[in-house]
Amino acid sequence: MAEFPSKVNTRTSSPAQGVGASVSALRPDLGFLRSALGVLALLQLVLGLLVWALIADTLYHLYPAYGWVMFVAVFLWLMTIVFFIIYLFQLHMKLYMVPWPLVSMIFFVAATVLYITAFITCAAAVDLTSLKGSRLYNQRSAASFFACLVMIAYGVSAFFSFQAWRGMGSNAATSQMAGGYS
């Protein structure tokens, strides 16, 4: 019994030790920028910026409909920046405990639904809040157009994210639930 403590290795390790050492070596993944999701993310950032910049240049605070459009556009623009940085610097590989395909699919589906409401709200409010042919009318119409484009970009990203989530493979529970046909 006296020899027991000298033979036991009491050093412990955890996956977190490797994460701290590699954070200083963050390098952008340029392959992500050339991928479909990278191009779509850049498109969402540019179009989303156009939507909220066009609305912000008007008196949007006088009309609640444009307040909603601004909230959706700015919130999703900021969230897209976060997702873009996570994927650009491959942080999703370091945060392996998060189910990223599922998280990104939920985000893109939610973003698509929110932009559908923002697009419809913006487009419906243009005639009610602006004189046809005025600068405000043109800006709000352009914002509606770009909101439609960014909505489509989020929808395409949702489709690709769904395919990535569905193609992750299956475990025993999902293959049993699907009857082995997943």
C-alpha cells in the first residue's frame, strides 16, 4: 500500500488546455470566403447594410413599420458578422461542443422568416409614408428591394445549412426513429 501513490499518475488534462494555446494562432480561412456559404455571408452583409442604411437615412422613427425593419436589418446584420467571424477564423472547430450545423440552420431559418416580415412591412409602408417620386419614396422602395434580395440570400443559406445538418450522419437514436432510412 505504501507504493500505491508513487505509481499513480495524478496529472489531468482537458480539451480546454489545447484551445487556449491555439487561440493566439487564429488565421483566416480563405477557403471559406470562396465557398458558397462564405459568398452568401458576404452578400448578406452587403445587402443588409444597404437595407438599414437606406432606412436610417429617412425619418424612420416616425413610423413603427420602419422601426421593425431597422431592428431586423441591424440585428441580423450584427449576428451575421458574428457568424462570419466564427466561420472565417474556424472558431466553430475550436468550440466543438456546439452543434454548429444545427445552430446555423436555426439562425438562417429564423433570419429568413424575420426578413420576410421586414420585407413585407417595408414594401407595404412605402406608399403610405412617402409621395411617389420623392427621395424618401425611392429610398424606401430601394430598401424594400434589397430586403427582398437579402431575404432570398438568407433562404438559400438556410437551405444549404439544412443540407449540412441533415448530412451529418446519424446515431443510433436517429436511425431508430427514422426506421433505419435516414
